[in-house]
Amino acid sequence: MDCRTCVNKKEFRNPFIVASGVLLAIGVIFNEPLHRTSHAVVEYLVLLSAYFLSGWKVLKSAFKNLFRGRIFDENFLMTIATLGALAIHQLPEAAAVMTFYAVGEYFQERAVNRSRRSIAALLDLRPDYANLKLDGEIKKVRPEEVEVGQLIVVKPGEKVPLDGEVVEGISFVDTSALTGESVPRKVEKGDQILAGMINGQGLLIIKVTKPFEQSSVARILELVQNAAERKAPTEQLITTFSRYYTPAVVLGALVVAFLPPLIFPEASLKEWVYRALVLLVISCPCALVVSVPLSYFGGLGGASRRGILVKGASFLEALARLHTVVFDKTGTLTRGVFRVTKVVPYNGFREEEVLAAAASAEVYSTHPIAQSIREAYGKEIPLEEVKDFQEIPGHGISAVVEGRRVLAGNDRLLHREGIPHEICNIEEGTGIHVVLDGVYAGYIIISDEIRPDAKEAIFKLKELGVQRIILLTGDQERVARLVAQKLGLDAYFAELLPEGKVKKVEELQAALLNPDKQKIAFVGDGLNDAPVIMRADVGVAMGGLGSDATLQAADVVLMEDAPSKLVTAITIARWTIRIVRQNIILALGVKALFFVLGTLGVATIWEAVFADVGITLVAIFNATRALK
């Protein structure tokens, strides 16, 4: 629902609530004098006016639902409770029920609008305009009007309206709205820039690479809007509970109203009907059905504020129950920024020859290792000289370069091809073996860096009570062991193909003693690890900014390249679940108490009204804490 619509409805209803409150106060203050005089009709006029002004929406919904077959809801409870009060001439009580219920609804709307506005403000990335550079002139247009390939100008202080590539200018951009990270990022010619970033002091000219509906802004906003539709198990339980709870309450109220007068002749029917009405008023499940979804909605908003996109309340609940966290290595625990540190030739080949062959074979690969080899080679590679290119998942590359068959990959590739080779004693880094026309030519050592916050993230995950932290990688066993030792991981599994990672996660899931309350998360880059991300209980993609595949495959997207963001996500999830539980215990506890008091005749409708509205307001205000 659009926030402005909510606000307009709220403002439209305010005068009716105020008028109802004033009439109720007059009716209560002058109730006795009017009731005992010939002017009793004024009592009806004042109190019934208060009743209908505040309760018309409830009455309308109850009768509509009656014809739709949805009888037992809060509107039905309010309607029969108040009509019953009118029938036994409890006019002030009937008007009070409706007035205070309307007050509760008003605060509910305000709380929901506040949550929605908070998310809208945090993700207020949608730009109002774009400066289109066309035929030497700059024209201000809507972002939706700009086409791919056109140039736009972003002035200092302006929002970047569309995804694109910087073609002119140098500046620092604020990415906090997308990533939650306040440190400015430098951009210059050739760099990618995303919609929603805020330009610093420099003037940038950007070539648009995506239409607005496919931009980072549009995809993030769509994710946040759809997230509220995925209910958590607790939300589903409350919905199911309400379906059986309300008919049970109505049946219990009927028993309280009519059974005692039938059994005990001295029992007053009016008195027991009154007690039954108290039960109906206090039994309204508003505090539960409002505060639980609102709490989850606040948690989703709080996560978005910190650059963490959670695709639904169900994944918030799963995050709060993590037993095992499984990390990919490259690009997740390590930077994924490789550099060639050594070239070791064999069988009479020269270093330059080994490096040139590997760089040519890797010319079409997008893997970070391939990019590092090409950068180390540093020369232009004629594409027409590379033929029969084949990327073998989990093994390496095969290609024909200048008529010679080149293999470049890991040890598994050599065993697969039956190539005799040296056993490399590499202390640190990854070894890429190179074969020319079936002859082992040597190997290249590639080194990667562990992310600065990776060790701290592992430590804090253990502090949060995560039982096992495991590394899965396609890299060599020696490299995996070194990373696991440096970070203090519980276990590692190396040289895994993509399907091997999926199988290992399935084995870890099967080993859990209580799968309903113990969940497994896999954290990867979201692109290469899509199968295992989708197989885990919670698939977490790290550094998903601008990646379509990441946003589609993962359940949780950490927009910044920082493992510590997972710690933040778990903390938010647990905080949200704690608030949900507080509201459930509070609401059910107070209702149970007033059930007893109402049945015994101790509590009146007035007290039931204040208790019901009071507990609803407390639950609503408590739920809004999830945003913080």
C-alpha cells in the first residue's frame, strides 16, 4: 500500500474519532441524569452517535465478511459484543468499546505507516530526474525516458539516476543507501556506477548500461516490497491460531452467558450475558495479528537500513536459528583479487612462454584467476588466434592458441587428461598448471588476500552461538587448510566441484539433530555458487550490489563485501524474534488473566476495553523497536 494513501485515510478518520470521543465523554458524564429523566432519548442520541461514528467501519466489515463466509474475526467479535451491550442497555460500554477500538486502529495505522516510511526513507533512492546529454545540450528528463547507450550528466550532490559506466570525470560517491557503508568510494573513467549512489564534488558523465526498471534502485525496492509477503512460521502459526481461537471464544462466551442461568435458578441472565460480553471484548486478537507482522516488517526495514536485503520474514526467523554457517572462500572470506606471484617453467619452456600460453587460453574466462593471469601478461591477445575455447567447471580451461592445444587449470585437470606432471610444493597461493600440446610446461602461483574483517566475523559468529563454521572451496586442499587455520574455522572441504558443494551442504543438513530449530546458511558470491546458495536453508550472497544473479538466487543479500555483515544480519534477526515473542507472551498472558476475571464477574467491560486497547498499543509500540 502506498504510504500517502495510508496517511490520507488516517487524516480522514481523525475527526470521526475525536467527535466520537467527545460524545462518549458527554454521554458518560451526564449518563445518570439523562437516564433517570424524561430526556432519556438524548442519552441514546449522544451515545449511539459516538458508537456509529467510531464503529461504522467495524460494523460494515463484519456484515461484509458475514456474506463472504468469513465470520469469526475481530470485527465480528466487536460487533456482537457491542450489540449485546446495547441489548442489555449498556450504552456507554458499547460506545466505549468502539471508540477505544478505533483509537487502537488509529495507532496501528500510524505504526505501520511509520515502518513503511522508515523503509521508504532508508531506500529513498528513486531519483526524480536525469540530466540527459543530447546533441550538445543537457535536458532534464524522467529516468524512465533515458535509453541504454545514452549519456547522462551527474552534478555534485546529485543522485545517480541510472546504472552505467563513467566515461568522463573523477569523483567520490556515497554508497551508504545501497550498502550501509558510509565510507565514500572513488569512481573514475571506466568504473561502473549504480543508481542510488550520491555524487560527491566532481562532475561525472555516465554512459547508461541498463534501463531504469532493471537498475539497482528498482530491483532493491522491489525486493523490499515483496519481502513483507513471505510470512515467517510464527506469523503463519498466529494466522492458524486465530482461525480456531475466535470460534472457541464465541462458543465459550455462549456457554458463560446461558449455561449458569439454566443450571442455577438464582443466576441472573443479564449478569451472565454481561460477563460473556466482557469475554468477547477482551478476546479480540488485535494485539497478536497486528504486532507480529509489524515486528517482522520492522526487522526487514532495520536490515535494509544497514545494507542487508532479507527476502522475507521466514528468512529472518531462519537467520535467528543458525546452527552452522558454511563459507565459500574466493570472493567471500578472501578478497577475490588475485595476483601472479611466481611462474615456474618445466621441460625447457621459458617463464614468458608459460605465462603467454595461460593468458591466451584464459582470454574468454571471467574468473578472477583468469583476469589476474591476463593482467600479469600485460599484452594484447589477438582473439582470432584463440579457437576451440572450452571452460571445464571445477577443472580449468582448454583452448587452441596459434594452432597449439593449451590446458590451464588445477591438478584435477591434469589427472583427467592423463598428463604426467611435477608435484608442486607451493607454500601459499593457488597453482595453475599449464600444458602445451600434451607436454607439461610449468605452473603459475596465484595469491589471494583474506578480507580484513573475516577473522573478526568468525569470532563474533562463535560469540553469537553458531556451533560450526565450515569452509567449502574448489581450491586446493593446501590453500583451504591455510585459510581455515588463519581464521580459526571448525572444518574445511577442498577441491569441490559445484555439485560437490551441494552434496556437502545436504550432508550437513542431514546431520542436524533438530532441523526445525537448527538451520544452515551458505555464504558465497551468489554467481558461481547459485546451486548451493539455493540448496541451503538460508542462501546468503555477499557483495550483491549490481548483480542480477545474486539478487535472484539468494535469500539474504549483503550489499557490501564484508563477512561481518552476516553478524549484523543475525543480530537483527534475533532482536526481531525476541520482540515477537515478547508481544505473544504479553498479549496471551493479559488475555488469559482477564478471561478469568471476566468469568468471575470481577472485570467490567470498561476494564476489558482498556486492557485490550492498552495491550494492543503496548504491542504495537514494542514492535516498532524492531526498526532500531
